[in-house]
Amino acid sequence: MGPICEFYKTTVGKKIVAAVTGALLFLFLVAHMVGNLKAFAGIDPATGMYKLDVYARFLREFGHMVLGYSGVLWLTRIGLLVVFVIHVVTVIQLTLRNRAAGGGSYAKNRYLSSTVASRTMAIGGLILLAYVIYHILHFTTGTLHFHGFKHGHVYANAYNAFQVWWVVLIYCVAMVILGLHLYHGLWSLFQTLGLDGPRTNRPLRCLAGVLAVVIALGFMAVPLGFASGILPAPTTQVTTQTALLR
Amino acid sequence: MKLTLYIWRQKNSSTKGSFERFQMDDVSPDMSFLEMLDVLNEKLLVEGKEPVAFDHDCREGICGACSLVINGQAHGPMERTTACQLHMRKFNDGDTIYIEPWRAKAFPVVKDLIVDRSAFDRIIQAGGYISVPTGSAPEANNIPISKDDADLAMDAAACIGCGACVAACPNGSAMLFTAAKVSHLAILPQGAPERHRRVKAMIERMDSEGFGGCTNHGECQKACPKGISIKFISLMNREYIKANLASLARDKGEVTAQ
Ligand code: HEM
Ligand code: FES
């Protein structure tokens, strides 16, 4: 048995894998959120396109000299998928083990230090998994986008989607659950990697709380912006221009 | 004091247990929790009934034998206190008290409130030896150890191996116990040659005994009668990462000219 298998076989090894993949997923989330917030940047005067759409094109064109159109994007997608699958498989294995090892609950269960966030990592994580699948079918492939989806028209697609109240609700609820997951996870990963101690504990927990709130609110801003009318309906002129430039 | 007790009764590990209700009419607030159970058992013996089986030895909070979950809390409501050091004055007249054994898959019930904690012994065994000269006691200051390290190692070594951490953990995890045992040796120079082998072996043993993994709830450090910090879990994780990196880097077999 190789040293990596031996490492992954133990609960501690698995937990370290969950922490590293969780940290990578978090870094992706930061980049993704910053990209989304370009919805608030309006129209690019140079091209006459929405800045959000320009950004989406940039992601496809980035590095096209080397890897072709969408090459870097696909490489990143594959990398992300691998990291995501490793995270999910590892934590599901751990959760099943942990469920089996507990001896059932006491007549009066009393929690002294665990939080709602720490107790809902597995169920919240499963909801996030369902959400991620929905989200890709919604905005990437358009399969579950029932309100006028056109490839490449990111701003218009988002505007149309978030005029529907239940779509806004799904996104906001998912982001609250993500915030809870990150509140426990972002502190927990330091403990798991052996980087926490009594002196760093309080600052790290505060940092996790702040980052969780920033990420959740940062993602929620876009659906709420479209739903509330702060982000205006796409003008037909800009939309056709986007189509021409594609 | 008058108390209503609901005590877990279970014949052995292969039968199902249930709560039995007992009424206590004359409990002195000066009794310890275990003395209160002694009084109950005397009464049961006189009535020709089976006394309640529970674990105890030193009754002064140092051996780690007593192991009661009292109203859902391992060792009861008092922080940093074993069940044997808990006194009835912590309860009120007319209280209802639930008394249960440690619940975890790796700690099967032997009878009533007694569980089999030999899995802990096997984790210790897996740790193996440390290389120190035997014979007459060594000169105390032969190996210099900084005060900080000595204190930290002592904080870890305060673990009495009672298993409250496992009982309090929703995952039935023995991470706090194993971490305390790994840490107190990892901090000291004695045993350093075996440190990588030791942390791996103890974690593997912990897993194979059927304990769960850590999800950082932190319930264990609240339940611990010795106030052992989950800092030691962090320390063991780090020790485990180092051990694995070291074994990746280590040359296998004969080293030839390159
Ligand atoms: C959206 C992206 C996600 C991010 C950024 C993320 C992040 C994290 C982080 C940082 C941790 C902490 C690891 C540790 O405790 O050391 C974690 C743990 C966990 N994640 Fe995720 N996660 C994501 C998605 C998911 C999904 C989809 C699932 C479920 C299928 C999931 C289930 C879990 C579980 C159960 C844990 C707890 C592991 C444990 O404490 O033992 N996560 N996650
Ligand atoms: S009986 Fe020894 S610690 Fe309680």
C-alpha cells in the first residue's frame, strides 16, 4: 500500500484532504464572487457591451493563443470538478464513518460548544451539492433556465432569471447555507491542518465569520440587485451588440 | 433531598437496555454522586434486587474509572470535575436525574453503566516504546527541556483516560484522548526517534477500534474533567502531516551513488 493510500485511509488523513480541497473551493468562490459583482459595473464604453458579458468572454478567450478558445476555461473547470468531487467523496466517507461510530443520543442531549454550523456540515453540504448542479444547469447550460436563455448574454440571462421570485429565493437560501458551511469550515480547516491554538482561535473564528458573511452577501447582491430593480433591464441595443461580437 | 433517578439498566452488550426509575427520599447534599448511588445499591441489596453496576476506583478524580453521563453531560454538570468529585449539593431538591453509560460504538456496554474501554489501552499499546536508558533513575537535569515545553507536555499528560471525550463527541471520536497521548511525547525530547512511527500507529489503531473522526465540534474539551484543549488535536494533526511528509521523503532500501 502506497504512502498516499495509507494516509487517505485514516480519518485524520481524510480530514486533511477535506480541509485542503475546502480551502481551494473557497479560493474559487472568492474569484467567482468578484466576477459576479461586475454585474454592477454597467456598460463598457469601448465595446458597448455589459462589463459582465465582456468578463465572460475574457474567461473564454484567456490564453487562446496557447490552448485555443475556452481552453483555459475548460482546464479550470476540470480542475475544479476534480477538487469538488474529492471534497464531496471524502466528506461523505467521513460522515458515514462518524455516524456509525456514535453511540446514539442521550436522554437529554446537551451541546456545550458545537454550533448550528458545525452540526449541519453534512446536510448543508448535500444541499450545496444539489444547488451547484442546479446552478450549472441554470446559467451554464441553460437547461433549467425557463425565461429566455441565450448563450453569451450573461447580463440578460441573469436579469431574466431573477425576475422570478422563486429563483431569487433558491439563490438566497443557498447562499445562507453556504455562509453557514464556511463559518464552520474556514475555521475548522486551520484546526485540521494543525495551525490553530488557544491564541489564534478567537481571531480565526472571527475571520471565518467575516469571510462567510462577505461571501454570502457578495453572492446574494446580484440576484437581489436584479430583483429589486437596482440593476436595470438589458437594453435591446446592447444585447444585439453582444450577439454581433460573439 | 428528594430525587427521581432514571438509570440505564442493561444486562450485557448483546441485550437492549432501558431506563429504570428510582425514587430517592433521603439524599444528603454532602454526599458525592457515587455515594448517592452506593446508598441506592444498599437499598436494592436489602430488597433482594440487582444493584446498579457502575465503574469507580480512586474516587478522587485521578484514575479515570468513573464514567457516568449525567443529564446528558459526561461527568455531569460541573466543569473540570469527574463524576466521583461531583457532589449532590449541585442538584436541587425534587430534581429528576438521568444517568447513562458512555455511548459510543467502540465502548460496548458491559453492564448497566459500565462500558468496556480497553480500546484506549490498545491505542496506547500501538504507540509502542520510547528509547530511554533503563536502569537507575536518570539525573533530572540531564536532558534540558524548556519550561514552556515542560508545561505544555504536562497539560497533555493530565489526561486520565476516562473517555468522557468520546462520550461527549457526536461522532464517537477518540481524537482528544489520542491527541493528548501523542502530544505529551511529541513535545518532549524523550521518544523523539519514534515520533513519526508512533503518531501513525496510534491514529491507525484509533480508527480500527471503530472510533469516529473529528469534525471540530469541540464538545470533547468541554466534557474533559482535566480541561484538555483541542489545541492538542491540532498538534497531533500537524505531527501526522509531518510524519507523512517525512515518509514520502525517506529513501527506501539501499542508497546508491547518484
Ligand atoms: C461550495 C463549495 C464548498 C466549499 C467552499 C466548502 C468548504 C469546506 C471547508 C473549508 C471545510 C472544512 C474542512 C475542515 O473541517 O477542515 C468543509 C468541510 C465539509 N464540507 Fe464542504 N465545501 C463546499 C462544498 C461542499 C459540498 C457540496 C458538500 C457535500 C456534499 C460538503 C460537505 C462538507 C462536509 C460534510 C464537511 C465537514 C467535514 C468534517 O468536518 O469532517 N462541502 N467544506
Ligand atoms: S473514580 Fe477515579 S476518577 Fe472518578
